[in-house]
Amino acid sequence: MNNALTGQSQITEIRNVFVPDFFDFSVAENMTVKINDGIIESVAPAEEDVPKRSLETDRDDPGVIDGGGMVLIPGMTNMHAHTAMTLLRGSAEDCKPVDWFNKHIWIYEQGLIPDDIYVGTLLGGAEMLLNGVTAVADHYFAMDRAWRAYDELGMRADLSWALFGMGDAVEQNLQAALDFNAEYMSKSSRIGISMGPHSPYLCPDDFLKRIAGIAGRDGLKMHIHVAEDARQVEISMKEYGKTPIEVLRDTGVLSLRGEAAAPTILAHAFYATDSDFKIMAESDCIAAHCPKTYLRGGDSHDFLPRGLAAGAGLGLGSDGPASNSTMNIAEAARLAALMGKSSSGNGEKAALAQVLPLMFSGGKVLGLPNYGSVVPGAPADLVILDLSTPEMFPGTNIFADILYGLDGRNVHSVVVDGRLVVRDSKLLTVDYRALRDEARTIASRLISTEADAPMQEY
Ligand SMILES: [Zn+2]
């Protein structure tokens, strides 16, 4: 099974584009971006008037893209995903979170084989690239297969092999993760590795301390679920007298700012208390906010305004497609803004200037300081947007248009690490048609209604 296509262009120049600045809300017109070996070399106004024409790659030089007056933005980062769960999309609907896990997802996951992870990751990666998402922090199993998928997709990724601190296979699974880390650690400058303990509720304190020790020894960051719902916080308080985030602080999963090799990714932290937010603000961590997952589970509150006010590190995640259907970070930003405003009863909260930068906040996690900016020295992970669709007009405020209206259909071209991976809204790196058929076959094998009996309770 091999879905990779070859022959994509290495881009050296993108000309004739508008470049919005998501921090000062200015828009630079008719800009030329020069790229050298995957790094942005310069961003400057065009030296001469370039005739406007439809977007095309120069016939004589396939490394040059004429943007035809379209809009160039940085690639977006999906800070928390279980990408291969694309295969379980639509398999558990209209249920409580506890039933979603115990009566559906954990049962179907028993049937997963490593090659399924490859196909499911290709499918999710294709979706992300076609939506302008160029980097993802993926937390799942069989990450060697996921690695291969991201390599073929030409996408940037940070991979955490999911580790459970209880059950029969603790040591075996940890060893598989360590073997993966050793083999793949330095294999690609585009694909990094983290330690992925699942959560405080599935990893006892001693196990968390052990994983934190390994991460420190190997210079890796960590990626862990925490405080996803109110029940987890209640149980933690009852059993340990601490919130789940306090457990992470006390087991060394969180370090003070400046002390860790890289920030810990806290998937969700949705039920962080005010004192938890204080801990988060003092620690090297980024909470991946996944609003669609919570909204679908019937949950909504003012996490985002409180996290912003506390100065906690924040980013946006899709979570797995079995709980949120899509892996579209522009949509996550939109829902985050709407949840922030509606739950606080204040339309001034979760403002454009606060929410838009969260779409591009992957740099710290990826270890690439300028990631998510169109500036010299930043990696050339770039998205060309076609904003000629009706909902983008009259274009009075393109920042509001992007936050509240952007869709995959606006994503014209995508460059990752200087390489053109999407053009004309078509994926260039992977045979998408073949992939769809493979994904359908696997999903029908995994999802069986006969299996709908609780497997275990967590
Ligand atoms: Zn998750």
C-alpha cells in the first residue's frame, strides 16, 4: 500500500500577494516573498509592477508562484489531534462523553491494526492540508505508521505515542514508544517527537513521574490530556485532594517557564480552576482548546476568556474526528470565539485580536520560534487564500471575514517547508481518491453495532 505521489515543486518565490498581519491588523499589498531552502528569506513590496493574472506557477520556473492578488497567511497549527480517528468519524453520535468512550470508541479501537493508522492519518492529514493546517500535534498509537503518513503528505507534525499507566500492557507499550522515539527522533526535520502519557486519570502518579523523567533525560516535551470534564476534576479532588493540573505540577509534567526543553501540551484543560490557570501561566505549557468537542458533548463555558485573562499559553486543537468530525482549525477558532462570547454573555470577549493569533501558535511546540508568521527567518509554511467567494465581500474587515467565514474552499495553495503540497485546492502529495476507498473499507471493518456493549469504565 503506497499512496505517495511525487514531483512537487520546491518554491523559491511567491509574488503578487496581500499579506495580513494578525498582530497589528495591517495588510501589506503587492508583496513578494522569497524563500530559500524552506525558509522565508525576505518579505518586501514588489520592486516593479507585476501584471495581475490568475494564479499560476511560472512556466519557465515552477518554483515561482504568482499569487494573482490573493491573500498569503501562515500555515495553521492543530495543537491536539488523534488524526487516525478519521476512521471512526460518525461512529458515536448523540451520546454522553462516558458512553462515547465506553460503549463505542474504545471497543472499535480494539480492531485497529497498525496499517489502519497509516491510512487514517493520511486521510486526516489530507483534510488538514486542504484546510490550510500545515502542522499538527498528533497523540495516538502506532506512530511509526503515522510518521510515514506525514512524511508522504509533506506535512509538519509532532508525534506522541499514547501511553497508559494501567492495564496489562503498560511496559510493552512504553517500550514500543521508546523504540519508536529512538528510531525516528532525528529522521526528519519536519517531524518531531514528544512523550504522550494519556492523562492523570489513566496514569498513576508514579508513572507520570517516570515519564517526566524520561522526557527530561531525552530532551522531549510532553503531550497529555487533562481536566477534560467536570467529573474528572471532582474525582481527582476526592481521591488526591488536588486538581488534575495540580497533579501534573506535582509529578513534574509541568515545569516552570524557562525550565523545560519545550512547553507541555495540555489537551483541553477545559475545567481548569482559577488557581489552575495561575499554575498554567507560571508554567511552560500550552492548552489546546478544542471547542467543537465540548459543544458536541453538550458542554460550554468561559474557558477562553478566563485563560486569556490569566495569561495562560493557549492554542487550538481539533481533537479526534470521532468527537468533532472535522480537523479544521479555522472552524475551531470560530467556535472558540463564539463560545467565549456567548458563555461570558459579553460580545467584547474573545476578540479578533485575541483569537486569530491562536490559529498560528504552534511555534513554541514545534521548536520553531517564528513559526506562524510571514517574516524573514520563519519556516516557509504558507497558505494562499482565495477570498473571492461571496461571504468574503465587500472585504471591509478581512480579519473578521477570516475568523467568521473562512472555509477549506478558500484555501487555494499550501506550501510546507518550501514545498508546494496543495495547488488549486487539490492535494499534490497523496492519491486522495485511492485513499478514500481504503478508508471506507477499514471503517466498515472497525465499526460494528454488535460491539455496542460497555468494554470498561474509566
Ligand atoms: Zn484528545
